[in-house]
Amino acid sequence: MKTFVIAEAGANHNRDFEIAKELIDVAVESKSDAVKFQTYSSETLYAANTPDFAGYKNINKLIKDIELPREWQKDLKSYCDEKGIEFISTPFDEQAVQELVDLGVKRLKIAGFEATDPRFVEMVASTKLPIIMSVGIGFQMNYMGKFLDIFERHENHVTLLHCNNAYPTPMEDINLKMINLLSEFRGVDLVGLSDHTMSTLTPALAVAAGAQVIEKHYTLSRTMEGPDHPFAMEPDQLCEMVQNIREAEKAMNTRGRGYSKSEESFSKARRSVVTSCDLKKGDILSEENITTKRPLLVGTIPALDYYSVMGYPVVEDIKADTPINKSSVPHYYETFGC
């Protein structure tokens, strides 16, 4: 299965429409499958009397300064359609949900902080659209059934993304084993990772751990002003990340063991049964006159048959240190049909 890669533009448009379009261009260039923005308003995201916390002063002003102008959404989606990449946005209030539904988005995302709010989850799920939900900070696994009941009732296609809500996330805290745990819940269609580490390799590791959807923040430059730029991937890193994911997909491709096409030219380096001294016609093969060495040529006896061919006579003279042909021991191969 091809991993669905979401390039998370988030608030990194800096309220500049041309930057927003350039972010879409970067996502297209990286060969991501979708570009995602966030639809929120300072009035509906934080309470008016929110005190300063976690180093943020006047959080409402901060949100006001980075919120996506709602009137952009139609044009951004149209630009995405034109460029052949899916437009997604994460809604944070009821109006945002309705606006995105009216735009005709294919799916909706529930952010990690909002995934702890059954009221909000119900609101988003009621659209009956496919839902991607980050399972992040403060999420109690014993509440998972409650949320899955909501999705089941509204018949949503459900994708759960493991998420650590530290920005950035230290590698030792990413805990990719959670991806497999999420896949075990009933009614979950896909699992993945919303990644906030600084590594372009983490998403590929997540794919190896079973992730089918990857979400990653990116920016035009980490030197730009704004809260989400410092931990985001820059354009070349986003391209590298997607390439790493595609390489991980190839590495996880399942097939029968045998040997692959790329190994065929190296098959001769396997071992075969070789004479350790001169043999005369009628000599019986034993540990005293045969050993195993490379190469394994077409028609010679593979080393796997070393013990099996012992006790059988050869039907021709063979010089020392020579791979033995199967035709030289016909009685064994006729008996066992090898």
C-alpha cells in the first residue's frame, strides 16, 4: 500500500496568500499526496480570559496573528486542484467544519489537542466524511471506545495517527510502537504518524512500523517568524522525507523468499558439492572424497544435498577439486526425482 503523505503547512503561511501558494508548490514538488492548513479563529480557539502559559503571552493575539483568513480557503483549494494535490484543513470550530464541508473536501482532520473533546469529535464526525484523528497529548486509551462509537455511529472511515505533542519531539519520546497498538482497535481503517521530530527519517521508520499515513509540518524557511516554523521541515528536507518513505515502502514489500531478480547474477556464489580427491567411475561418495565449496553452477549438486548424496556411486571419472554434476550421480537423483 502506498503511504498517504500529508504536508502540513499549518500556520506557516504567515497570513500571506503568496506564501500559502508557494507552500502548496513545495508540497507538490516533494510529491506529497496532500497539503493541509488549519482553520481556526482566536475568538473560538481560546477563552478570552486565558492567562499566559507555557511561555506564551497573550495567546489570543498570537492566534489572531497567525490564523488563516477564511476567505482564502476556496482559492487555496482551487489552486491545489489545479496543481493535482489534495487540499485538507483541520477545523477548530463548528463554522470551520461547515465551511470545509461546503468546499467539498474529501476528509477532515481532528488535531491531537481536540481529540480529547467528545463534543468536538461528535461535531466533526457528524459530517460523515472520512476522519483523520491524531491521538496525542492527554488522550486516555480507555476512552478510545467512546470515540470509536461516535465514528461507528456516523459511519466514518477512520484513520488514527500516533502523535507526540511536543514541538519538536525528541527522538527518544516518539514511541513508534504505538502505531501497531492503534491498529488493533476495532473500526480503525488506517493508522499512521503525525510527526513533530526534527528528523526526515522518522516517518520512514514509522512506515516500517506499520504507518499508512504520515503528516509532517513544513515551511519555506525555519528562520521565518512564527511559532511553527522552527520545528518544521524545509523544502529540501520535505523532499528527502518523502523519498525516505518511498524507499521504506520498497524495503517492506513482501514476497516469497526464494531469491530476487537482483540476486540472480550472484546465485553462482552459493556452494556446491566438490570432489576433494580424484574419483574413479564407481567410487562411492563419502566424507573422505567430497567437500563443499563455491560455486554452484547450473546442473551441479547444491551443498544442501551434501549428506544426501553420500553412499551413491559416480558414473564417471572426476578430477579433484571439481564441482560434481548431478548427471554424475544419477542413481540418487533418479531415486528421489530431484
